[in-house]
Amino acid sequence: MTIIIQVDRLLKTYGDFKAVNEISFNVQKGEIFGFLGPNGAGKTTTIKMLTTLTRPTAGKVTLDGHDPAVNPNEARHSFGIVFQDQSLDDELTAWENMEYHGMLYAVPKPLRHQRIEELLKFVELWDRKNDFVKTFSGGMKRRLEIARGLLHHPTILFLDEPTLGLDPQTRNHIWNYVCRLSKEEGMTIFFTTHYMQEAEDNADRIAIMDHGVIVAQDTVEKLMQNTQTENLEAAFLKLTGNELREENSNHTDNMRMRRRAWTGRR
Amino acid sequence: MNAIYVMWMRQLKRYLRSKARIVGSMAQPLLFLVALGFGFGPIYAKAGGGNYIQFLTPGIIGMSIMFLAIFTGVDMIWDREFGFLKETLVAPVPRSQLVFGRMLGGATVATGQGIIVLLLSMVAGFRPVSIWQLPFAVMVMFLIALLFTAFGTAIGSVMEDIHGFQLITNFLVMPMFFLSGALFPLDNLPTFVRYVAACDPLFYGVDAMRSFLIGVAHMNVGLDIAILATISFALLGIGSWLFSRIEL
Ligand SMILES: Nc1ncnc2c1ncn2[C@@H]1O[C@H](COP(=O)(O)OP(=O)(O)OP(=O)(O)O)[C@@H](O)[C@H]1O
Ligand SMILES: [Mg+2]
């Protein structure tokens, strides 16, 4: 087994606030790695540092042999990403969004066009391919984002809450596709989600993050074993302690939690 | 190279598809040309200045290019807001290519608009001194466009939301317009004002265009172009550097 993502005491501060507080973990090549945590835990911030969008305050990352902070250009050749929030060009058509992505990632034309057709059909947007993205519903935009992220078959694929706001059928459909890609091409998948069942069904290994630190990382079975729980959701709640907090918290605590959830959701 | 093409093409499509944007950016120069041209024309002639439309047209072309170029540069704020910027920033291409393509796209659009304003001004009575000089005038237009797109891009790279744009417009864009000599000759202005005008890139742009369009200029046109090119290169460099440092 080779390690493809290595994270060592990674730190990100905004002012005094430690959004990511010296976390360390490894991901193996070909692994499907679930990165879970409540709102505002620091998942997206971690992904931003891994994908060259933000420089870490301290710590070291190695991504397929490159440090994103030192050699961002080399690191960018190794990964693809589906962002948590929208990143499409509204004033282009679905097809153009796909085409330009494929060109930026240097997918050769015949392969590019073949995959665009395949993926747009897969997410059921083929008959809308020449429509402007601004005319799409939230779910359609989400599906297009995913299709675009799957276009260039990177070594590592980051999925930040990919299935957010999608119906259960579509979610299953997409996870089947992602798992097949991972198996067939040995692609490493690094994903976050708030649907625990998704993580339980698909992840080889899981890290759980809360308040900027990793509170547990293991296989689903081990996590359940160690927390003496029946399913991942119960293990998650036990580890991140939200259950307890909810029960005992007074009014101001509730307010604070709600505010954190609110600001974290941006 | 793909990245330059993609970003260039995208800027073009965005402009051409937004009818409101086209009409909006066309209406202003035309309004200036008609209102000022016909309004001040008689006074200007009486004061011994000659034909005001002739004097005004190169200035209005310069103005329209500057406004649109800065605007398309600053447009990046919307890409930040709506997320498309992220998509391009993580792509495995040098950021210098992304930003250069974007600048080239903005400059192409602004030059195109400059050419259309020139054609429309000919309908309003403007007569270029010689057809053979027109390609040179277009070249100057492109230089002005590139300069101000780079300027706008530099601003767009550091500005996080649209609220600062009003400040930029009032304290940089409008003064640059008024001090460029686009509307009136600067000869009789106080020395101090003329020194400030000498720092205004649009001044050299308008001067070079007058040289090619009406055969009258303040300065040596070669010097104008050299100054424009130097500032353009500097701003291209600064804009690319600021863009390459964007964090989200
Ligand atoms: N640019 C920023 N400036 C200040 N604080 C930030 C910034 N970005 C993130 N944060 C804070 O860092 C914390 C972690 O945010 P992050 O987006 O990583 O959470 P998350 O785990 O992805 O949550 P969610 O499940 O809601 O997406 C939050 O408290 C957030 O408010
Ligand atoms: Mg997040």
C-alpha cells in the first residue's frame, strides 16, 4: 500500500480562531476516505489547503508526492474536486461548462466529447446541454457540478458534500459511479458528507473531525466497535458529543450552536 | 495555451450574450458624443478650436474603452462571488495563463467596442484624417484596452466584494477620464493639473489616437505608444502577480 495523501500537523488559523488545529492523517492510494464532522468542524478548510486554494498556517501536506503549498502547479495535476458550493459559470451552457473544464484539464478532444456525452446522460442533463446554467434548478446544477468533476479522471478526487440537496435515487446512482471509478482506475476518493449512511456504505476508512481536531479515524466497523454503537450515525453522535450537548445545554448554548451551524454552512 | 483560449473565449461569450451589458456600455459613449458634440460644438468653434466632433471622437473612444476594460477586469469579483473563480484556480494550468487569457478577452471586447464607437461617430459626422491610419488607431485602442483590463484585473484580484468599486470609480476612473484631455484641451489648465494629467495613462492613449485619427497631437506619437506599452507591461505583471496570490 502506498500513501497518497499525507497530512502532518496541519494548522489553519483565522485571527485567533483555529479552524483546523494540527491535524494529521494519511490516505492510501485507491482508498475511499470519508471525512466527517459537524458543521464548522473544519472539513472544507482542510480540503482548501489540500487543493491549493488556501495556504496552511503551519504543518505539511504531501499530495501524490507534491506539497500544495510549495509546488501548487505540480499538485494541481494530481487531483480533481467537486466543491461544496457552486462553482459553475452561470452564463455558459451545461455543455460549455463541461467542455471548458475538459480543455483546462487537457483531456484530448475525442475522449472529452465521449465522456461529456456519457456523463451528461448519466446525470440526465443531456437534453438540456445547450441551456444556460442559470436556468437550471439547484439539483440540476449540483448534478452538473458532479459530472464536471468526474470528467478528467484524476489520481485523487475530492468530493466536498457532493450529494448535498440531491434525492436518494440520484445519490445512490452517483455513489455507484464513483465506487466503480475508484475500483476500475484505482482512483483515490476523499469525501465529506452529512449523510451518515452514505459514508457507512461507501467509505473504506473514516476520519471524524470536530472543532478543528480529528477525534477518531478508523474503518466503519472499528468505529462502531470502539463506541459500542450499532451504526455510524450513533458512533458519530457519540464521538462528536452533540447528543449530550443538546440534552444538557441551556438557551445560550443552543443559540451559540445554531449560530455556529449557520455561519459554518456558508 | 488551452487555458488562455478558454479564458479568452469565455470573456467574449459573456459579453456578447448579455444584451443589457452591450447596450449599457454603448449608450454612454454615444450619449457623450451626441450631447457634448452638438452641445459644445458651436462654442468650441467660436473659441477658435475648430470642429469639436473631430476633437471629441478620439477622446470618447478612449473613454468607452477604458470604462469597459476596467469593468471586465473587475468582473472577476462576480466569479469570486459565484464560485467560478475556484474552478479555474484549482485547474492544472499556470495561473499566469489564466489571468492572461482573461485580460486578453477583456481587451478584445473593449477594442471591439472602440471600433464600433468609431464607426458610429462617423455616422455622427466624424471624418478620420486618413483611412490608412485606421489600423494604427485600432492598435492604440488595443493597447489602451489591455492596459486598463490589466488595471481592472489587479483591482479585482485584491477586492473581495463589489462595494469598493464605487470608490474606485469616483476616485480613480472619473479623474482619469477628466484629466485625459478627452473632453477639452489641457493647454490652458494650471501647471499643477497638467503635471497630474501626465500621470494619467489615458492621456497618452487619447493623444496617440488623435494623432492617427485627426492628425493632431500634443506629443510625439512614438513616445505616447512607448509610454502606453510600458505601463501595460507593468500592469500585466502586477495584475498577474496579484492574481497568482489569490486565496479563497
Ligand atoms: N475565510 C474564513 N474566515 C474566517 N473564518 C473562517 C473562514 N473560513 C472558514 N472559517 C471558519 O472555520 C470553521 C471551519 O469551517 P469549514 O468551512 O471548514 O467547516 P466545515 O467542516 O466544512 O463545515 P460544513 O459541514 O458546514 O461545511 C468555521 O467556524 C468557519 O466559520
Ligand atoms: Mg464544508
